[in-house]
Amino acid sequence: MRAKSYIKNYYYHISTKLQPVNHILSPKLPGRNSNDDEPKIHRICVCPTIAGCICAVGPCITSILCNKKIHIFRTKNKVNGHFPFCPYGHYNVFNTKYPVADAHVTGEKWLLRPTNFKYIGYLNSKEIPAEILECDCGDDDPNVLKEQRQAMKKAHKMLIDGSIRIH
């Protein structure tokens, strides 16, 4: 029996560009928030936690923040989040079918169909410590992955205890 390539769950997506309303998002080619080694597959990048979203984009988001609001969206329903993959069995530079080196840390999944998202609120980027926002991502270096794992734990704890508030 073949293993499932997806997990059905609620997923989060963050954006500094989308308006704070409900949306139907369509898969698109990755932009500046992706690693050059990732395949050019139309997708919506999501994570099962808000902390995962923040740590999945890492320094990419700090370059566009400038004290902006980080809008949070969650899938309206549970949906199939696919494990990141290379098309047709091709392998990437990491010699794996799963080209997002840190997906096992952040929980990143890809949605491959238009998906309903509801607006949850926003994070004030000023409230998020630099060591979380500036944490490296998308790298298979064990030290970088360890740092990213620690940043994710800290972000998750701060979201739970209210140090980072969802407005």
C-alpha cells in the first residue's frame, strides 16, 4: 500500500499584501519567499501553525515588513495539505523528492487547488523578536535547522502566552 502524500487539516497562511477579509486563494508559482532550489509548481504554501508560517518564511518576510501588519488566514475547512514534492519523481539538489529542506521543522504543506480561507487577525511585526523573524530558513544545514526549531518553539510559546498577540 502506498503512503499518503497529504494530511487533511486546518492550515494557516500569512501575508502582508492580502486585504484582511476572507479569500479564495488560488495556487500560484512561488515568489521571493521560496528557495531557488524549490520546484516551480503552482501552490499555496501553508503550515498547521502560525509559528510554522512565521518560521517558514524567515528573513524573506523581514525584508518586506517595515513595521507592517502580518495578516493571518486559516482554511475555512479541513483540506488536504500535500507534502512538498518535485514533479514526476525528479530530484532536487538535496537528492530528495521533498525539496523544502525545512518542511519537517515548520510543517509546511502545499495546497494545490483554490481554497477558501477566513481572516483570523494580524500580528504586529514590532511585537515579534528579531531572532524569530530573522531566523534562517529553507536550508538543510543541521545548525540552521536547530536554530529554526528553537525559533519556532519560542514563537509558539509567545503566541500561547500572549507575548505575541493576534489582533
